[in-house]
Amino acid sequence: MEADAIRVGFTCSKKVGNAVARNRARRRLKAAVAELFPDLAAGGLDYVVIGRTETVTRPYSLLLQDLRTALKRVVAPRNGGA
């Protein structure tokens, strides 16, 4: 396995809702990750993206903004705050 590989796991508990809601949340998160991670994620890390109840109804643009903010918080310390 490559040392700079980006691995992503997804999880949505039953608190999110029924199976339909959990699957929708997971699909929305996968789409957001596919859009943002190639440019923003640091290689060599494993990521776990957790779906919440709001994930199902949150506007997609805000979902992207939330994920972008979270990635900056995770990647910045690793890059020396840059």
C-alpha cells in the first residue's frame, strides 16, 4: 500500500434515522468527499466521516463548507500550521 494513500471510511448510526435516511446521508457524504478530498486531504492519513441527523437535510453547499472546514482543522497541524 502507498504511504501517501488517502483512505476514507463512512459511518451513520441509527440516530440519523431509518435505513433510507442513513443511506442518503452516506451517499451525500461520499459525493462531498469525492469533490473535496483530491485537492484538500493530506496523504498518508485515514479519515472517518461521520453522518449526523442534519447531514440528510443540510444544503449541499453548506455540507461542502463544513467538510472543507473540518479538513483544514485536521490537515493544518500536520503541515506545521500552514
